[in-house]
Amino acid sequence: MKKIGLIGGMSWESTALYYQHINREVARRQGGLHSAPLHLISLDFQEIADLQKQGDWDRMTGILQTAARQLADGLSRSRDALDHR
């Protein structure tokens, strides 16, 4: 199964809900104790909300782009590590 990436923290409640739904579906499809291999980057929503309120879309975009790059790098390193086993 491929590893997926998730940027969470836009509200921790929704992040927990997504994580739960993803893993329940994996368990339903594969049975047993299977769960989704994933990387999660969780942001502090207060910072995002403050930037939205200030209209600082460039800074908010930068935060999300950084999180996406970190996620992609982590997935790539994880894949490379598995390739070398």
C-alpha cells in the first residue's frame, strides 16, 4: 500500500476525524489490524486564523507550501528507506 500525506491542524478535530476515517476504510478493505501508512504534518490553526483575519494571504500560503514540501520530503525519505531494506 502506498503511503499518503496529510496536512492537518486546520482544526485538530477535523484532522483526528480524517485520520479515523482513513484508517477505518483501510481496515474495512484489508481486514485484520491493517491501518494506513501515512505522514501527517499538523499546523497550529490559531496562526492560520490570525493570518486570515489580517488578510496576510502570502504568509499563510508560505506556511502551507512549507508544510507541503516537508510532507513531500518525508514521503520521499520514507520511500527511499523502504527501497534500501
